[in-house]
Amino acid sequence: MFGEIIRTIRTTRNLSQVQLAKELNVSKQTVSNWENDNILPSIEMLVKLSKFFSVSTDYLLGLDHRRYLEITGLTDEQLQHVQQIIRDITDRL
């Protein structure tokens, strides 16, 4: 499950295994092993992955399926625009 989540997030962001490995200062083989569920990252690396992808560690571990948007630094007006866009999209579903 962890491997599938990492692969999905990585490919959704158009990152290769090599690019992700470089960003996290690990080998491509390490990323491949995560994605194939051969190994799990250390706790420190799990936190680094969650920060890099802006998701919770619970999300990476398949314990929480909620997704979050990082809104730190947005003004109240910008936040209202983002909320309206989300409402518009969800109303169409």
C-alpha cells in the first residue's frame, strides 16, 4: 500500500524516481524499493516525504485518505478565492 501511494503521488507530480531520489538525497534504488513495498522508509524519511509532498504521514501510510492544501502565506482574500474554487468544483460533482 505504501509503495502504491508513493508511486501515485510521484507520478501525479511528474517526477521520475531519479528526480525524487535526488530531492530526498537517497538512491533511485531506495525509491524503487519503497514503491515495490520491499522496504519502508525510516521515521525521519517518512516525515521528510510528507513535507515534500505536503501530505500527512498517515496519508502516506494509508491510514487517512483525506487530502490537504497548504495555504500558509495566502491572504484572507486569496483564501476566499481558493474556497470558492473548491465549492465550484465540488458542486459540479
